Amino acid sequence: MASLTVTAKGQVTLKRELLEHLGIQPGGRVDFEKMPGGEVRVRAARPAGTIDNFLHALDGKVKLKTPLTIDEMNSIAGAGWAGELADK
């Protein structure tokens, strides 16, 4: 078990080994969940998509040579909801 020191500001720094175990890269985010008995669950934050991510992919800013297929629309919708589409 890893033991960390709390700074005067109430902060701790997670060791690289723990971050790698969680799959967190620099700039990544961490979720904390309070558990019974004074315990805390730590896990990598996963981006949550929004309807805006989905709609942005279909807003007409990108001109297509051919109409999208249903499979392509489903793929875009899945990526948008997963937060995998970059904002333009």
C-alpha cells in the first residue's frame, strides 16, 4: 500500500506508479468517491460526452462529398457521447 504525505495546503501528490496503474496521463483527471468507514475510492476520470459533441459533428460545418451512412452516423454519435470528438 502506498503512503502519501499531506502538505500544509491539504494536498497530496500521487506517485507515478499509481498514475500509471490508473492509466492517467499528464493533464488527465482523477475522480474520488467517498466510501463508508472513512475510505476513498480513486479512479481515472473518463470524459462524459454531451449532446453538443454529437450535434457538432453534424452541424454542417464540414462539407461532405457524399451523405453519411447510418453506420457512419452511429459511429459519430458514439464518439460524441464518449467525448472523443474535438471541438472546432
